[in-house]
Amino acid sequence: MRTRLAAIPALAALLALAGCGGGGGSHAAPAATLDVIAGSELKDVEPILADAEKATSIHVAMSYVGSIAGIDRLVGGEHHDAAWFAQDKYLALSSVGSSVHARERIMLSPVILGVKHSVAQRLGWAGGKRVTWRDVQNAVAAGRFRYAMTNPTTSNSGFSAVLSVSTALAGTGDALRPSEVNRQAIAAFYRGQKIISGSSGWLSDAYLAAQDNADGIITYEASIESLNANPNLREKLDRVYPADGVITADYPIDLLDASKRDAYDKIVAYLKSPDVQKKIAETTFRRPIDKSVTSVAAAAYPAVLQETAFPASAGAVQQLLLRFLNQDRVPAHSFYVLDKTGSMENEDGTGKSRIQRVRDALYVLAGADNSLTGKFARFDNREKITIMTFSESVEIDKTFEMSRPDDKAVYEQVIQLADSLQPNGGTAIFGALESALDEAVRDEPADAGRYASIVLMTDGENNHGDDYDAFARKWQALPAYGRQIHIFPIFIGEASPAELKRIADLTGGREFDARSESLAEIFKEIRGYQ
């Protein structure tokens, strides 16, 4: 059974860099701030950036977001002094590419396979044996290899893996064109994906939580070594480097605002200094960009890897990703359990009622957002969508099925349903979730291997029907399929964050806070986990 979790995303909340500025009053205030839009996996360099501020008096303010979402924001006019993503090839192809004033690579980590040692031995992949993406695809097709991987529309590691395997299976030896994708082979490859996530960091957590559901993980080399160092990992992962090509993240910092050149140069010089390069290697498991720097982790990595050619245009990248969503991936059955109680009339100072924010979010999923991330977040071809609304009981329970990309008939029905929502009544959260889980279990035979997930949106505390403990007992009594359906609670208004976190933790999902953020953006982010 496939377990669905987790990056475009995908979209991470913007966070201020914690811990910078030194201790007490012994350090002067920063002389300058460098505002950087950055990939969420870079949170592990925050301690190094805190040291950088002490050494340079430059405060690096990191705004975390998924790679493609971040580029979408920059294309849309959002201003940042610099961009720091796992790789900037797609940025270079976008309209922002001509605005890059400087580019410096900081560290390296290829996207490879981490395979349980016993599985690597069984497949003949152990001990550094030559393995190709075709070998991996054949093992998946034979039911001998199940893996975890991020959503390629929200996460660079997933996109890099999909591009590498698609290029290898096309067999042209050149940069991949969408028309060259071997659809039968790539569709068979995707059937091996048992754990999905919107971000690389969350993928590692998901793998640790569901190790029995996968034989390995496709992610950054550094993430695999970090997992191997985690005491909760039950079986060590062998690193497998596909001989027919990988994509290496080189983590370049791209200067976007020329007026910040001095601050940029100081930070880059600090990060590329030998002592800091060694610290990066030792604390993040990434390879130092400075080849003269040695570390225990980097010394164990192979020196030369064949790089997969990157597509020649942004349009080609977009076509590949849309093809993944609408043609190649295993389709989803997405449940939306939506609170329509009386308190949903409240505004929370946003200028819109809570119920209108729900309507707006459904409009986005039904095609109203024409941004790149909006297109990736739309309901996909072949996807089943069940929308359940509740107050003191479930009131609306409708299922739609997409029969083509941008299925206008389904979009219109979803929009009509959204427009019909009217707040009333009390709040029976757990009864609604039980109904959704029961329906998902009932539909399992007809769903033929679809990914199932539940999004819960509520603005209040449960005050009718079963409480959490009763829900948990019923959840434990579900068949295995039902217990592998993850719930992603979204809370606004007076909803209890602690109670919703318990739901997410129980079911292997993740909670989202929409009290101060766009509900539509959070709905888009959750699409990376579905």
C-alpha cells in the first residue's frame, strides 16, 4: 500500500532566520542584512549563518520556500536580494535569469538512491556494483523495489530524480524533450513510489515513520547519510549511484540586487573559506565545493558522477512536470473535509469571512490560479476528489473524477459547490473524519491503487459526537489500508492546534496553520503531499 505524505510542495512558510545576532550585548548590530529566498532544506545551515553574522556583521535573513514556488514568486515580482536553492538551472531559464548579477556555488549533493542493505544485497546492488536507472525501473516493475521520493512539482530532489530516470529511459543521451519520455516505462517506475512528500526534509521524517513500507529512498546523498546517522533508522541504507546519470545540487547563491554586492561577497567568502567548508561537510553531510577540504563524510563519496543533461527551456521543464501530474504518476483520491459551522462567518481581520477563504481555496484547485504553482496545484487528470462538509454531522458528500487535464466540467461543479457553502451549526470534527475514512476504505477496491489522503479544514474545537480518544480507538480498528491514509489538518480561528497536531501525528500527516496565512496558498502547498 502506498503511503502519501509530505515539499511544490510542498509551499513552506516564510520564516525569519533564528539564532543570528550573537549572544547578549557582546556583538555589534549587523552592518547589513541580506534578504535571501531559499530552499527549505537549507534550514540546517542556520548555525553556520549565525557564525557568519558574528564574523562579517552581515545578517542573512532566510525566507524558506519550495524551489519552483520560489522562482514563481520571483517571476511574479517579489523582491529578494539573493536566491539560494539546491540548483539554479530552472531559475536561469526563467525571466529572472537575466537579473542574476553573480553566482557562487557553496556545496554539493547529488540525488541518488538509499537502499536498505539487505535489499541491495538481494538485488545485486551492494558493494558499489554498477546500477542503472533501467535496473531500478526493472526492479520496480517486478515488484522487488519500493521507494520514497518527493513530489517533483514541489521539490528539487524529486524533480532531479524524475529528470534523471526519464532521460535515462528515453535513451537519447541528450537533454530530454517531453515527446521523448518513455511513458510505459516511467509509469511503471512511479508505481514503486510508496511514500510521497512535498519536501526533502519531510520525506526523511516520513521514511523514518514508515520504514516497513519502502525498500529505500530517492533523495540527496546528504539526506541519506543523515538518515544513516539517525538512531531511529532500523536498517542502514547503501548509497547507490545510477551510472547513467544523476543531477547534483550545487547550492549556488544568486545575487539578484546589485546594490547588495558587498554583503553578498562577504557572506560568500565566509562560506567558501576552508574551515567553514569543512564544517558544512561535517554538519550537513554535503560535499565541500573546495576540493582541498577533506572530511570523513566527503571522503566516502565517489569522486566522479555522470551528470544528467538539463532541459534547454523553461517550457520543457513545465511540460515534463505537467505530464507527470496528468499522465504518468499514480492518480490520487483526495478527500477534503471542510468545516461549515456557524463561526465560519467570522472574518479574523482579513476582510473576508472564513467560509469565503475556503471558497477561494477551492477556486484555486479548480483552475482559477494561472501562476505556475497554481497550475501544478490544480486537480489532476484521473484524480478523484471527494468534498465533504460538516457541522454537527456530514452535510455534503460529493465525489468528482477528472477525465482530462483541466476538466472544465469538474471544475465548474467544484466551483458551484464552493459557492453554495453557507455557515451553520456546531462542530463534529471526528465524526466527519470517521465518515471520510470509512468512505475511503469502502472505495479501496474501485480505486485500484490510488493514493488516498484527507485534508481537514476547521476553525473550531470539537463539540459534538466522538472526541479524540474515541476517534483514535476507531482508527486503530481500521483495516491496514485505512490506517495508511494520512490526514492533513488546517486550522484557522479558534481551532485547537494541539488537538489537530494529535490527528496529524496519529495518521502520519502534517498540520498547517492558516490563521495568519492565505488558506489558498496552504491548499496549494498540501497538493505536494497528495
